[in-house]
Amino acid sequence: MTHFEKTAVLGAGVIGASWTALFLAAGKDVCVFDVSDTVQDDVSDYVEKAWPTLVEIGLAVDGRRGVLSFAQTPEEAVREADFVQENVPERLPIKLDLYRRIEPHLKTNAIVSSSASGLMVKEMQAGWTNPARFILGHPFNPPHLVPLVEVIGNERTDPAALLDAEAFYREVGKVTIRVNKEVPGHVANRLQAALWREAIHLVKEGVASVEDVDTAVWAGPGLRWGAMGPHMLFSLGAGAGGLAEFCNRYADSFHRWWDDLGAPKITAEVAEKLGQGVAEEAKGRGVEALSTKRDALIVAHMKAVKDLR
């Protein structure tokens, strides 16, 4: 397994800044590149704000902290890096141009991992002469808090690169899953898209308000999903009979529900209705206050289950 100590972060918006904080907390040196004129202040401020939380959840152990630096070009940023996390805007021409620029400057065994959520590995490989050490490592926002990373390659990817990337992510505190077949949206985004589609349908059809649909998730199955996934939970729901018995008991009910699920489109009218509902749910709280509450709840959950995993 390759040993990764020096990292680079390309693209330092919210996702890139969050990755930076996490890598620093793991004791990794991080060189950041972003086209923004304020990148140094923005990333430094983000890291300082995130640091107490990283300490609280045990990801910054013994006060260790890597060295943060900034580069004027992406070529400079990756030159000494063992692991590169790429987070530039999700437009294929931008990514392909970046890959063509950095490839000649990478160390032999360096891994480049893209945070892309809507693009596929096979599309992004077009920017590489040799894409063997290029993978997709898709996080969930914010990466320094939410553990999941979806790791994806294909037949042109060196299998060792996937193993090395998974080991690196685990070292910095992440939980990885391997996506064995490329599909749009990967795994977790497709799952949340399916849930949101029905949540929109229920609001659109007047079954429940935006706030009550949200409450139905966090106060109901969302609590269980924070502990285990749907297959295991349903298996436990049937007792000793397991998932086979659950399917035997409830297949007809699920078929009835599935046949009645909606297929809404996000029109301007629907977006306006959802926006009004969210505004009512927010009860005057702004984005910063709600984000702080979200993060505090995530931290509380992670601390509560840390020793049970």
C-alpha cells in the first residue's frame, strides 16, 4: 500500500475547504489551489471554524495538524502530492482541461480522486493519457463531518489505486463503499433522490406540508437509517425469519405502495411551493443558524454512536 503524507486540494469551495480541514486534522500536509483571489483567507477561516468540531469528534488526535500551503497554479499544487482531491466546478470541459494540465507533473504513484457527484469516471478519463491512478471519491457535504465516500473506478483503473484510496480515506476517518458499476448519481445520491421524489409528490398532492414531510423523515425512519441500512433494518423487523420472512409478509404492501408512488417534475411552480414550505419550516432562522444546527446534530449523533460501530 502506498503511504500518503502530502496531499493537494484542487478547488477550495465549501467541499474543498472541508476536505482541507479533514486532511490537516489527520496530520497530512495540504497544498491548496483555487482561482479565487480570497482563497487563503477563505480556507484558513474555514479550517479554524471546523477545528473544534474535528477535535470534538476525535478526528484531530493529540492536536496534530498538517502544514497548510497555497499554490498559484494546479501544476505547482500537485507536484509533491501523494494524494490529490479534485473539487473544481462540475463542468466536464473544466475538469478535462485541469487533468491535462496536472498529469505531467504528478508523482509516479500519486492518486487523483474527483469529488464529482454528477459525472462518471469514464467521462472524466478523457482528460488523461493514462487514467490508471485516477478515481472518483465522492463525499457528502460537509466531508469533514459526514463519513461516507463512494469509491469508483472501471476497467481502465489500476485496482491497486482503488485499494490505496480506500486505505487513505479510512486513515483520515472516512467510511468507504465500493461502487462496482457506474450509474448516474452513484449510490447514495440515487437513494436520496428516490426519497426526495416521493417527498415532493406528497407535498405537491397536498398529502402533507413540507415541514411535516421533513419531520416524518427525521423523527421516523431517519433515526433508524442513522443506525443501519434498509436491508438490515427490515431483516431485523421480521425477527428470526430475517429478510426472507419480511419479504414474504410485506411484499404485497410494498408493491401497492410502489405502484402508487409519484413521479413529479421540478417545475417552477413546484420549486416555489417547496421554497415557501422550507421558509415556513425555517421559522425565521437564516442559513448560518440552520447550518450550525445541522452540524451540531450530526456531531452529536457521531459522538453517540462512535463506540458502537
